[in-house]
Amino acid sequence: MTVDEHRSAGEDEAVPPSRIPELEAEAEEQDVADPSAEGGGDGEDPAKHLAGGGPRRPNHFVLGFVGALGVLSAWLLVNALISVRAVLVYILIALFLAIGLNPVIELLRRLRMPRWAAIVTVCLALVAFLVVFVWAIVPPLTEQVSSFAANLPAAFEQLQNSAFFRDLDERYHVLERFEAAVTDADFGQQIFGGLVGVGQVVFNSLFATFTVLILTLFFMASLHGIMDVSYRFVPRSHRDGVREIGDEIVQRIGAFIAGQLVVAAFGGVVAFLFLWLTGSAYALTLALVVATTALIPLIGTTIGAVVASLAVAIGDPWMGLVTLVFFLIYQQIESYVISPRVMRHAVDVVPTVNITAALVGGALLGLVGALLAIPTAAAFTLVLKKVVFPRLEQR
């Protein structure tokens, strides 16, 4: 409080003369501590402007360096994701199978079977299917390859004795070129490299199958725990609604896989009955091929039909043509009668959305993308119906 303030505090209050120097010293200290008392106005130090200060400008070097670090981090993250792409695909397939097989596990639990026993039963059923599939495919394939290798010299000799081949050899020197290619030093190396490549593909397929089976087992055992942890990332006020939608999405994915299995099993049974009635020696093998390829959306039935027709045509070309016609007719029935009804009740998505989703998913992730696209479209449609459309109607 300055001398003037003491004087204006009241007429009955008198400042002793001995305190006047002390009060003046306090006033000087306040003037030094508060620059605004000297006319700074808004509290800024006038010496700051005299010293060449002013508003702080952004440091462009620091901004560029931080931006470059961000771009580098994103690039490293993308490369890391590309490096582990195969592992991520295995995880997606295993999680997809675990969610799809969960209704079967719940059905077994309703039959008073413990959850661990239900999971073991489902896994043993998968292993049994793989064993039957390999047992049905490998022996006939080995027999056909051995028969082809044994009959190859006789077929080649018969081809040499034909007039057409002799005329072709005189014009283009086919035998000389074939002998030169066989006796080439790189021919054996190429054959060995091809065999190594085939062996590597077989080993990778077996490793991928084993990995997916183990991951599926773990995901089935901990599916409820994974879902509960996922729901905890949602605020408590919205958790019940998200849980309801999430449970319905899981239910629809399971229904989709069940529907695919029904369609594939129906196609395999029809193929087996037709091939058995026509007297094919590999009716079971070709029926398993048709049933397995039918799990592929859109083009699975076509692939199975072509494979079965070619296998039959090797022994009897006319019967192979009849088989192809039969499968083409069945494909139309499956595409327009069986599959739409089953999948409409399974995922509740219109066929146009199914086709579009399968095409987009196949273009992005190949076969895995095509398999995951339809349940993803079903989940997206459910979110639109349950969340987006009601909010838009309230506006």
C-alpha cells in the first residue's frame, strides 16, 4: 500500500512520519516487480521488444524432422505387416473357423457335454475329415501318375509311327529339338528345381494346415474370453448395445459357415450319386473334391465340376462331356434355388451384396478374402440396420 493509499484510507487514519520512507521504498519495489506500472499496458516487458524478441515462429526444421520420422515409422509398420502377412492370414482363418464352429460347440453343450469335450469332438471331426480327404485323394492320384509314367514310352512310340507326327517332324524337326532340350546340362537342374518347388509347396500346405488347426483349437477354447475383453474397450454406457450387436454378428458368421457346409455337403452327395451311377472308379474322390471346392463362394462349384469332368474324360471323353453337362445343370439349380435360400436365412444379405462382397474380398485377399467377405457384409448390414438407420430416422 503506497503513501497516497494510506492517506486516502480515511481521514481518521494518520500515517506516522517515521513510516513514510519505508512506504516509499515498498512502492519502488512494486514498480520494479510489475512492468505494467511503467506503461507496459498488457503486462508485456518492453525490454523484450527492445532485445529483438517478438512472437515465436515455428521451427521448420523440427517440423520436417518430426514429419520424416512419422513417415519412416509408417513405412516400417507397413513392411512389418507385409512380412507377417501369412501369419495374419492364418489367424484370420482360424478365428473365422472358431466363430463358425461355435454353434456346433454350443449345440453339443446343450446335449450336456462339457465345453472342453465339445471342442475336442469338433477338432477330432476336422482331423477325421482331413484324413479321409487325403486317403481318398493320394492313392488314386499316385496310381494315375504311375500308370501315365508306365504308358508314356508306348504312347510316344505310337505317336512317332503316325503319319501326322512324321510330317510334323520333317517340317519343324521336333525330335531334334526335344533331344537337344533333354540332353541340355540345365535340363536336370530345372527338373530338380521343379521337384524341390513342388515339395516346398506341399510342406508349406501341411504347415499351414497344422498351424490353422492349432490356432482354431485355441480360439475355440478362449472365444468367450476374447469377446469379453473386446467389449471392455467400449464405454460402459454403450457396452450392452455393442454386446448385443457383436453376439448377433458372431451368430451370423456361424450361420454362414453352417450354410456353406450344407451347400457343399449337398453338392458332394449329388456328385457321388451321379458318378457312382455312371460307374466311375473314383466316385468318392471326385465327390470330396466337389464338396471341398464348393466352399469357395461364386466359383467353387465351377472348379469342382471342371476337375471332375476332366478326371472322367481321361477314361471316356464322351462320359466326361456328359458329366460336364450334368454339373452345369446342377450349378444352375444350386445358384438360383439352393444357395440363395440357405444363405438368405444364414446371413440375411441380398444376393447382389453377396456377389459384390465376394468379388471385392477376392480381389483384396484372394480365396481368404472371398470367404470372409460375405460374413463381413452381413456384419456391416447389421450395423446399418441396428445403429445407422435408426439414428438417421430420429433426425
